[in-house]
Amino acid sequence: MTPLTWTILAMAGVTYGVRLWGLLLPGTRLGGYGRRFLDLVPVAVFAALVAGGLPGTGAVDGAWRIAAATVTVTVVARTRGLAPGLLAGLAFYLAVRALGWA
């Protein structure tokens, strides 16, 4: 198998291993917060992969990535929706790149 295949399998194992571990503990009841937390694990893994794969390096680009993350967090907090936040942050970063600022 290729390194990419191993990476994907490892990420899947971590993602679903954490979810199963929390659900399979004997006598454990998962409240609303715990359930929401575990539901966001796959999205967090995906976001980490996307952010790491975006082109660019250096301090200037890093600052724009932090700005895009701030846009993402702000939109998620205001809309209570993860998808609009991810789209807004990605759109912000791509616009900065298209304008040649990063």
C-alpha cells in the first residue's frame, strides 16, 4: 500500500476509534455536549488536512491563514453552522491568494 493509503487508514482509525471509545465505555452516558463533540471529530480531521495542503509558506502566508481561521470561527459562531464557516474561511483565503496578497 502507498503512504497515502496508510495515512487515510490511520486517520479513519483515529477518527472512529475516538468515537467508539467514548460510546463503548461501560455505564457511560453521553450528554448533548459530548455527542456534539464527537460529531465534529471527522470535520476537524478534514479541516486539518485541507489547511495543511493549502499552498504557500512564510510568515505573510501564515498571517493570512490565521485571518481565514478567524473568519471561519466568526461565521460558525454567528450562524451556528459549520459548513457556512468552512466555506467563508476558504473563500476568504482563496480571495487573498487570487489578489496576490499571500
